[in-house]
Amino acid sequence: MKLLPLFLRRPIEAVYERRLAAGLVGLPRPQHVGIMVDGNRRWARKAGHTDVREGYRAGGAKVTTFLGWCTAAGIEHVTLFMLSDDNLGRPAEELGPLIEVIEETVQDITAEGRDWEVRAIGSLDMLPGTSARVLKEATAATTGRGGLKVDVAVGYGGRREIVDAVKSAFEEHIAAGGDPAELVARFGIDDISRHLYSPVADHTDFIIRTSGEQRLSGFLLWQSAYAEMHWVDCYWPAFRHVDFLRALRSYANRERRFGK
């Protein structure tokens, strides 16, 4: 289809999208979707840009579009993996522009008039400069909005999240006058789930990763125990509505057994 002229390809794709959407009516769909927005720099190079920031900008713009698709599809919760804690070790000249685009993206999706409740999760205090404050202030304005819940994972690592959850559970118990040995004796799964960065996200139904890579890279390690995975070959800025609908179709056709 890509060999067809654009003026012919778009109407055909529109018909195909409508058929896909119609075929999803009444089928199971995920309530919590994790999305790994990967491939921005490679998209920029492939598109002929000498400045990879063009890829970051295109990727940031796609976030708003994607959240609109999720809202229309009736999905309740989305976690966007935008920057890992490992990425914080990148050179300043590379990390700075990426964080700048993340800040702009978060300010866009939290703007007045958006019906999304947004949280920034991860090791925010490890971010350079005033980034943590910018993200916290932008997301605080969305508290209580209702609608789609959106977690933006920035400076995020799944192993670090589990460690922090254990620490938080013990700190809470000790602050209440409890004996640490008593908590050790009864410590269980719920003690970690209750202290994750996002308290509404103790499990994830569906994880999508763009760019053709097929690994989690530390994303939602605790929450993804029974998540379905979907790998997409295109880079994040090139991710289309039809790709999203195909992902939902893939999810709907799977039998989720949860280890049974």
C-alpha cells in the first residue's frame, strides 16, 4: 500500500481503520496500557534530520495524539515510558534536549481543557535543574480531573521502583510505631503493590513497544507479571492509529490465563 500515491493511500487506510474499529466492538480491551515510546532518534536520522531533537519533538507530539486514541477506545489508564533511570547517564548535550521535550509534552497533556489526570513517576529528584519542579507543578494541576489516568515515567527504573516500594513500606510501618521484625514476618505482595510509584497501577494488562525492539528494559517489572506484550516495528513518531487498532485486535484475540 505504501507504493500507492498518497491521495489514494489515505482513503484506503481510512476504510481499513473503520473496519478494524468496527471489528473491535464488544471485544475485550486492556484497562491499563503501558507504552514504550522508542525510536525517536532513529526516526529522525531515517527522515534525514541532522538534529535528533526533531525526533524528540515528533515523538512528543505523538503522545497527545496517542492519549486521544486511548480515550476514544475506552482505556482507563496509560503509562508512558519516556525516560529510564539509565538514560540519566547520557551526556548533558543529549539529555538536555530530551528532557526539555518531555517537559513541553507534560505541559501540553496537562493543559487546561484536557480531561486527563496525569502523574509523573520515577526518580524525579535525580533529574537535572528544575525539571522535577516543572513536572510536579504541571501534573498537580490535573488532580481530581477524572477521565483517563496517565502516568509519565521519567527517570524511571522498574528495579528501583521495587526497592523504593520496600523502603516505603518499612518507613510507613516504623513511623506508625511498628516493629520492623513484625513486618518482615508478614511481608507480602500487597505490601509492595501499595507502595509503588502509582498506587492505581499494581498490574498492567498490555505493554506495547515501538521500534522493533523486543525487551522490557526495566519497564513496569512488578506490574507486568501477567501483561500481554505487543512489539511494533515502526519508530514511535511513525506509530499510526491503524497500528494502535491492530495492537488492540491482537490483545482481544489472546486468551489470558494468569498462570492457570
